[in-house]
Amino acid sequence: MVRQGGQSHGRDTGMAVALNPVAFAAIDRACGEFLDVIARIRATAAEIGGQDHWGLGEGDARLISGATLVSRLRAKAAEPGNSVDAVMAAHARVVDDIRQAHRVARDQLVRADAEWADRLGSAESALGQRDLPIGWRR
């Protein structure tokens, strides 16, 4: 249960947790920024992996290790399994799950406490966020 003033009170536990609307807005924004960084890393890995020439002797038939090394580096860039792309995709799923859970909690708090919702709206406006809870856009 949320009460005016932004404190959440456990029903049976007798404990209270202060809910800071600015921190809620910052968490959502940070998740978005992290997802943007992950997308850039994935794009860079794909670009590197797709290079035609690496300059490691891969075109010289006498240097079989050059072609082998380039093949392995390409695999680490974007192929399924243990590649940069696969690891970054897993990170993106975790961040997105955290963001979605955070948004569910935020939306419930907005519905329960008008004062807290106003403070959250101010915090999100200050951070330049536009993804406000459904039914709460002004």
C-alpha cells in the first residue's frame, strides 16, 4: 500500500520504505541508456566480424594460421553461442526484464498515490523521458 508522501507500508510487517520518484525515473532512464550501449556494442561487433580484410595474413596461403585466426574472431563477433553478440543479447534481455518489472511497480504506485505520481512526472520531465505510464499522459 502506498500513502501520500511517497512511503510504502507493508501490511503485516509494520515496515515502511521511502519511494523516491526521482530514483524511479533515473532507473528507467539508466536502463534505456544501457540498452542503447548494448545495441552499439552489438552493431560494432557485427561490423568488425563482417570485415573482408583483417590484415592478419588471412589471404596468404602460406600463413594458414591467419585464416584460422580470422575465422575464430568472426565467430566470436556474431555467431550463435559464446559470441559478443550472444552475450550482449543476454545482457539486453536482463536489462529489459528489470526495466519492465520496474515499470509495473511504477505504474502501480502512480495509480495508488496521486502526489507521488505528480513528483514522478516532474522527475521524468526533468530527465526528458517520454514513456510515462499508460493513462497518465498529460
